[in-house]
Amino acid sequence: MKHLILITTLIVLGAFQADAQVTPVVTPPPNPRKVQVAILFDTSGSMDGLIDQAKSRIWNIVNEISTLQYEGQSPSLEFALYRYGNDGLSSTTNYIEQLLDLTSNMDIISQKLFALTTNGGSEYCGAVIGRSLSDLNWSISPTDLKMIYIAGNERFDQGSVDFKAECKKAKDRGIFINTIHCGSYEKGVIDLWKEGAECSGGDYFNINSDAEIVHIPTPYDDKIQSYNDSLNSTYYGYGSYGSAGLSSQSFEDGNAIMSSPQVATERAIVKSKSHVYDNSSWDIVDAQKSGTINIEELKEEELPEEFKGKTSQEKKILVAEKQEEREAFQAKIGELAVEREAFITAEKDKRAKEGEEVDDFGSSINKSIMEKATSIGFQKETP
């Protein structure tokens, strides 16, 4: 009898172990880390140069952040935009307006930035910092990078909201406030811009906001632009946002080229990075890849023209073909981008030796983001 019980027990245990081997426990991959950046622009009458610098540098900033990795995984990028110090805004809001909540939609970031205009007004730094802290859905993870950049040229302590109190709130939440004074270093110290950064552990910079951005042309720009045109041909708008999404993509390409051929090249490089430039909300190829939609479930009127009247199998094949085309163009842009960056680095080193080195809006943000990211465990991806 004891032998029978023992045999039965062994059979049950064996069956249990066999079943356990067939259905192993799968640990889902961790959510990607976040890099969240809120930019607060002084849009009073004297800040046209600052806005122009921001338009010229936005794609360079995105490209720099996109090289970050956390434990081998690329982070998600989110940007928010505010304007303050503009007489066109209401005094009841302290002349502050949120232009954009935290978003990963790169085209709308460009759209809002290029629509900025200036007008005289009162610049309340404490108030706009406070708004960004209360409005935005900041991450609570200590391994996510959370940065506020505030740029302007008047005294930092204007208005009824104490910037020191807001600074303490930011520090307690692991959010760095970084200040960019548009004027001399010494004047920024006197006007408390340096203190406005240091109270949260952030960085203080000063720039000449009226200086013209120096772009470095490279032998790779024209070829990258050619591939960008080919890349655009792989996008197919679907649903209610499809047409608007395609129009926005084209319009922001135009804004970039209007700034300079080099700005357009930087934008094309951003578009070559699928983890940064994802248009699942309106592009059928991105949406199918991300699982946002099932192409078989879309109504005929929601489909792009090229997909209408096709069988389920034909639709899947067409999406796969366009995905393959897109990845090929993105890869070619990526390869050229590496060579372009090496060319620019060598040229910058050469100019630095000749004494030509100027900080601007973009270089200030890039420098502080990379330093702070490294301090909390991020690494820069090497080509």
C-alpha cells in the first residue's frame, strides 16, 4: 500500500513538473524609462532671438536626447511647452499659457514652437514654474529624467509667486529647474537666474539670444534630404486623423527647411528613429506595427485609398511592404547621420581651437540633459 501511494505521488509530481516545463512563467519587459522636458519661453517683446534659436535647435535637441539609453533600452521622450510674459495673455493667469501638455508627438511640438510670437509683458518666473509643476503629469520614478527649462531676461523674482517655494517643490519631486538667462552671466547672477537653477540642483546658463545660429553644412545633408522625401512616401493616413497627420508632417518639414537646410536635415534624422517619431494615431503602418489597430477591423471608409477594396491578406502584405521600405530608408538616413555627426564634431573642434565657441539655446539644453541623465544611470548610445 505504501508503495502504491509513493508511486501515485511520484506520478502526480512528475505530471506537475512536466506541465510547469510546458508553460513557463514569462516576465514582461519593463516599461521604458522616460525623459520629460518642459520648456518655458519668455515671449515678451525682446525675445524674438530666443524663439528663433529654439526653432533652429529643436530637432538637434531631440536627436541628442534620442541617443540616451537606460540598461540598453531607449527611453520615451515627452515635451511640454509654455509661454509667459506676453501682454496678449490674461493678467488673471499671470500672463501664462500652456501651449502643449507632455507629449511624444514630434510634429505638434514643432507646430506649436513655430507658431510662437512675442509681445511686451510682465515676466513671472515663479508663477510659470508653479504652473508647469501643477499642470503636467510628471513621472514619480527616480530613474526617469525630469527637466524644466525656463528662458528669459528679466529679474527672476517678479510676481507674487515665490520662485524659491516652487523650486523646493520641484526638488522634492526630483525635477530639475534649469535657467537660461538671455544676457550676460553676471547680470543673470544679479537677477537671481543662477539661484533659480541651483535651488533644485539644476544648471544655470547664459546665452546671447540675439546671436545668429551657426549651422555647419556637411556633404551628407542633400542625400539625407533625398531619403527623407522617400521616407515620406511610406506614410498612409487612416481614420479621422489621417489627412491632418499627413498635412502636419509636410507642413513641419516646410518649417524646418525654412529655418535652414541643416535644420531640415536634423528633422529628417529624428524621423529616421522609429522609437522617437511614432505616428500610430494617424499612420496605418506605425499603427499596425504598434498594435494600435487591427487593419482587418477598420471600416472601408477609414482606410487609405491604396488599401480600399483589397482582401485582408492583400492589406497585410501592403503594410509589410511599406514597413520594409520605411525601415530601409530610415537605416540609410541613420548611417549618413553617423558620418554627418563625425564631420560636425571635427569641424567644431577645429573652430574651437580658433576661439569660435558660442553657447546658444540648443547647446545649453543638450549639455545639461546629458550631464543629468548620466548622473541617474542613463548612458549615451554609441554608433
